[in-house]
Amino acid sequence: MYKIIQKRKIWISISVVLFVTAIYFISAWGLKLGIDFTGGSLLEIKFGANKPNVIEVSEAIKDLKLNSLSVQPSENSFILRFQDNSEEVHQSVLTSLRKLNDSKNPVKLEQEGTSTAAVTANNSFEELNFTAIGPSIGQELQKKAVYSIILVLIAISLYISYAFRKVSKPIASWKYGVATLIALFHDTIIVIGFFALLGKFWGIEVNTSFVAAVLTVLGFSVHDTIVVFDRIRENLPKSADDFENTINKSVNQTLTRSINTSMTVMFVLFSIVLFGGASIKYFALALFVGIFFGTYSSIFLASPLLVVWNNLKRKAQ
Amino acid sequence: MVIIIIALAALLISGGNFYNKMSDSIAGATKNFVTLPKVKEVPFRLGLDLQGGSQLIYEADVKSLPESEKNAALEGVREVIERRINIFGVSEPVVQVNKTMAGAYRIIAELAGIKDVKEAIKMIGETPLLEFREKDDSATASTADVDSKKLDELNKASDDQAKKILAQAVKGEDFVALAKANNPAQNIGVGNDSITVGAENDGDLDWVTEDVNPELVKPVKSLVKGQVYKNLITTKSAYHVVKLEDKRLRDGQKIMEYHLRDISFPIYTAADLAAAATSADGADVKWKNTQLTGKDLKRAVVNFDPNDGSPQVSLEFNDEGAKLFEEITARNVNKQVAIFLDGYPISIPTVNEKITGGKAVVTGTFTATEAKLLAQRLNTGALPVPISLVSQQTVGASLGQQSVNNSVKAGLIGLAVVALFMILFYRLPGLLSVGALVIYGFISLAIFKLWPVTMTLAGIAGFILSIGMAVDANILIFERLKEELRNGKELGRAIEDGFSRAWPSIRDSNFTTIIVCFVLIEFSTSVIKGFAVTLLLGVIISMFTAIFVTRNFLKLMSNKWLIKYHWLITSVKNKKEVSPVTELK
């Protein structure tokens, strides 16, 4: 049996350090918000065989005077971001870029040895993706995202307090709920802090799917925490040991399961991060990080907290 | 047994196309000796990000409406947009009304697989407004002064020309040739006897009586057959040069009929000028609105003029519209009534008589396609409230395909690793749970198809994650099973206890996931909704498979056989506590 609970000071310290670092990242840099939240347009364009470079693309749409334009080359396309979100702007950007593409890839129908189809394929200009979001929608989503995270936190804590209502000794059932809440909050902040870091140095934006990822992490993390607490619930009445040792025994009994479960999920997520489509890559990464720390917190934070709380109560008496 | 039936049914639904192919190949290989019955292929409903398409979000301007009417108005907007989208042949467009927390009303339109988003946006945003307008006499009067000089010039020219032609006609030049050269298009006569004589008309008025057309007949009735009247006949609308071709008694009646030929030169009025100006550029305001608009329309259809085959749009009004139309035509007999579309006149016919019955025909210079479009737009009606596009997301079809391929590949690799891990770590139960998971996968996919759940990229992620949760349920059970064995329980009992003790954990932990899913569904961005719905269904199905499928698989194994090959389940044989890590070999 590992002495996990006994070494709780180490684990809680690690959590505190991570938590404080994450808070620092968030307050110092903040998240790099995607257009989902800020409003604006994101346009992904694929050019023909003869690709223009970033400068040429920027030059081509210079006259349109787009607000806070960024042009970013991707694997075989360009991603343009700008603040304007009207359909007219969208169409004029497309027209300009199409012109650029045509000048770069002139269609030579008479070209010998190449069929017409092949020539047009070389010239292919395609709008892969376009998203335009009005500023009001963006604001609304920000609000909604925060609300839903808070709502999930509260709902989960309430459910745990309810599920453990029959356990009252030595600590009350609502304390299980609060311990879970603290662990969940810890996970959320660390994931957000991690993405603040990614946003600062790699320009990775967060969008609505990031919110979904955070919410899922909450669900998963609480999953782990409940399995441990459930074992505590089962062991407490029949255990001859004191509270601390009973909890340590429960954590140990569920350790393999916690690690195995997280590992299987992380296998899947890791393969999505490596091979998955660009649009869910960061979604999977957020889940990956979140589930890692979710597992950590359920073993090394939530259960130790119960013991700390119980000891505090005893001292007070 | 039940499990096998469910699993087979699920397999047939989720893999229907493969099964049919297999059935084909078996039939082919055995020369139709063995023919398996075909199953219906149920396709997945793919989301916008997977098949390409557009999501458009509109905000409706409902400021002017009282609170009680807002919902009805929005429902109207939704219907109109849906009808307009249907013209594009988008398969299963989704149009929803959404009220935001801040009280704004939104319409979300999802157009899967649409080719021309630009055109769709144009079409949805437009408010085709069909109006019937009549001449505004007060406006005409006020502009008459300005135009009077121009009018005098025009009429002087007309008069001069008329005199010249009269002289030629009286001299005995070929009247038919003169008529063809000089007759402008216009209406002559009133009511049922009115006829239109055009530029190519030889001026033949056919047989008329004095009653019908006294102005022309009276001066010429005493002429000899074939004679041209020596003066110009001036009527309200034109100068006429008239030739009496023939005269006779109408059959069986004592009424004289006169066969006349006529060359006419219009006398312009201020109203004519106004009309001419209006048809030249539609921005003229000398038309005033009647109450009749497109909303009084029952339907519009395209048909073709039986005479010249040109396309026209037939309108049919509802009861109120028919009444209004009757009133308008009644007060505008012999006057023009204009049909305006979006503020531009598309047709300005002259009313010949009061039209009852609520039917009208719009002719104009349109092509068949334009006529069809007009009819469609009239049928889809006008938007009850103005809307504006606030958000748009378009995914090209090729990007969608690429994402699907990548994500499916990633999912499969991940699952293969999970399966390997389960089998290595948990041995026989691991293998059984992989079997249970495969059944789980098929059942989920079958439900996704039948529900149907819209599959998005995030939805696939949700599904993959739910597989993770399903694995978790199995792991919980097996860990518990090992523990019970360690505590010295015999196998059959250990299996039972393992399941029953693991259940509270599975239930509670999945329940929290379900809570999260409901919050996510409320979060209402379609992408996230897709994720939450698949995860929710996945979690519910996973509880079912873990408890029923895995358990029964284990039970099916004969106890004796399992005891003999105990190592298949675990290396633990007695009460001795074994630290879990040492089991990793």
C-alpha cells in the first residue's frame, strides 16, 4: 500500500504551485480568444498549385482596409482573420484573392499534353472554411461559457452532496461536495492556464469547443473523484482503522482503476492530438491535459483534503 | 440471447451498406444460389463540418412588435426562410428560432451541402415586396405644369404628322401601307369591344357599329365605300385618319355596320408622360400604393402566353386580395395599374375592365427562368420582420472530408491501443470487454443513425470519449472482481459481487457526466450540442453494455473451465494482497 494520504503535504503543495502558476498565466496574459468570442471573420483559402506568399496575399487585399487583419499560412492553405464580419467584405476579399490566384495560376487551355481538367485542377481556388461572427454573438458566448462552467460546478457539487447523504461520520456529506468542487476548480484553472501559455507563445486560440473540453474535463474528473469517494463510503462503516488510514486504503484500492481508466482515454485523445483533424486537435489536447490533472486531483487532492478538513475540525474541538 | 439479437440488429443497421455489398458478393460467387435478404441502408446524418455547408445566424428586428406577437412573427420568419431555402434543393435544411438570454431573437439556418452560399444569403435576406400601384392623379397634376411644354411639342408633332398623312391618304395613296407605317401601338374603343392596334397593324378596325364607336363612325357613315374622310377626327386620345372600306346591314338586324380603317396619332396627356418616365426608370414616384400587396396572394404560377409562348406569371389572390383587386380594377378602367416588385415596376398593364374572381396575369419582358424565380419568390412571401445576418460559418466540402478521414483514423488507432491494453492487462475479461465494446460501438452507431443524431466532428469526439467511459465501466468491474477473488471468494460469487459493488461507482460517475451533457446541450452552439448529444447517448448505452453484455459474457463461461484456466482472469489466487503494480508484466 502506498502512503498517499500520509504524504499529503507534498501533493497539496504541488497542486498549489500549479494552481498559482496557472492563475498567474491567466491574469498576466489571459486567453487568446478566438473569433467565437470576439466576433470577426476567419477565412481559410486554398490556392492553386502555384501558391502566393503571405506578403502577396496581404498585398492583394490591402485596398479593402480590413481591421486587424492577420494572414497565416497553413499546411496548404492560408488562414485570414479580420474584425469585419459583413457578407460584402467577405465577398470582396474572395474576389481579390481569386484574382490573385488567377494571376498566379493562369489557365492555359491550349497547353499541350495536359487535359483541360488537369489544368483547372491546378488552378483550383477554394474557400475551405469561412466563419463570421457578429460581436454581439461573441459577447453572448463568453457570458454563456462562464455561466455553463459555473452551472456545471454547482450541479456536480450538489449531486455529490446528495449521493453521499448517508455518509455523515466523521465528516458531513456536503464536505465531500466541497472537496470535489475544490478539485474541479483546480483542474479547470490549470487547463485554462495551460492554454493561456499556449496562446502566449504559440498563438493558439480558444473557441467554443474549448469550453466544451473544459466542461467535459469537469465531468471526467468528478468521475474519478466519485470512484474514490464511493470506496471511502463503502469502507468507512466497516473499517477498524482511523479516518486517515481508511481513506488511504480506499485511494490505494482504486488507484489501478483510476490510472488505467485515464490511460485508456488518454491513449485515444493522444492519437487524436497526433493524427486528428486540425479542428479537433486542440479540443483533444485540452481534454488530454484536463484529464491528466483531473486524475491527479482525484487521487492526490480531493481525498487528502477530506483528511485535512477532518483534522482541522478535530483541532477546533 | 437477447444480447445477440440486439447486437445483430445493431450491426445490420450501422453496417447496412457493407452487409448489402457482402450479400451481393455472396450471391455473385454462388451464382445466386445463396441470396441473403437486403437491409435498408440508413445513412448517417452528417453535420456541416463533415459534409460541407453553411450555418447562417440572423437576428430579427422585433423592436416594433408587442411582446405577445414576437413569437408568432418569428415563426413566420422561420417559415419564410425555410421556403426560400427549399428552392435551393438543400437536403433537410434546419431552420430554428432561438431566443437568447438577452432577449434577442435569432434564426439559425443550417444549409448542409449547399453549393452557392452567396446566392443563398442573397435569397434569404431579400424581402420580395409585390405591390399593386395605381396612378396618383394629384401627383400627375402637379407635374403637369413642368411637363406642359414638352407635352405641347409632342402633340404638335403628332398633329403635324397626322395632317401630312391625311393629305396623302386623301390624295389616294395606299391606305394600308400608310397605316402600317404610321400606326403606333394603342388601344381603341372601350370595354369588351376594345382592341389593340399595333405598329404592324394595317389599321383594320373590322366591322363596327355607331353605338360602339360613335366618335369614328359618325363622321364617316355618309361617305362612299372606299373614301377617306377629308378631315382629321379628333378624339380624346388621338387624331384619326379614317377610311370607310365598306358598309352593310348587320345580319337580321336593322343596324348599319361599317368596316373602317384607321391611322391614329396619339394625343399625349401628362399621365402618359408620367407613365413613360416610370417605365423608363422605376424610381418614379407618380404611382401611389394600393392596399393590395404580395401578402394577399394565394399563389403564383408560371405559365406561357398561348399566343406567343412568352412566359408570364399568373397570380391568384386570396379572398381579401380578390376583393381589393376588384376595387382597384373597377376604379382604374382604361387606366394603367403598375405591378411593382421590390419598388421597381415589372409590368404596367392597362385595365380594360373590372376584374372579378381574384386572378391576374403579370406579363413583362422576362425569360422563363426569371418568371420562375419571380413566381417562387412571390410564393415564399415577404418576411414579416426585417432580419440581418449576424454570423456565418461555411465549411468547404473538401475540408470536411479531410477532417472526417483524419478523425476516424485517429479514433481507430486510439481504440486499437485501448483494446490491446485491455487484453494485455485484464486477459480473458479484457478480451470479453473488447467484445462488449465492439457491440457497444455498433449499438451506438445504430442509434445515431436511427435517431438520427447529426454527426459533427465534435460529435465523433464525444463518441470516442464515450467509448473511454464505457471502458472505464469495464475496468471498474474487473478491478472489483480481482479484489473479490483476492478476498478468497469463489469465482461465480466473485463475478456477481464484482458487478454489484462496482455499480454505485459506475452509476454516480456517469450521472455527473449526464449532468454535464445536459448543460452542454443547453449551451446550444450546434457544434457543442453535437458533442454533448453523442456523449450523453454514449454514456447511457455504455452503462447498458457494461452491466448486461460484459456480465453475461463472463457468466457464459463455464465455472469449471474458468477455474481450471484461472490465469485467464488473474494471477491472484488467494487472499494475499498483491500490489497492483506488480501485476504489470
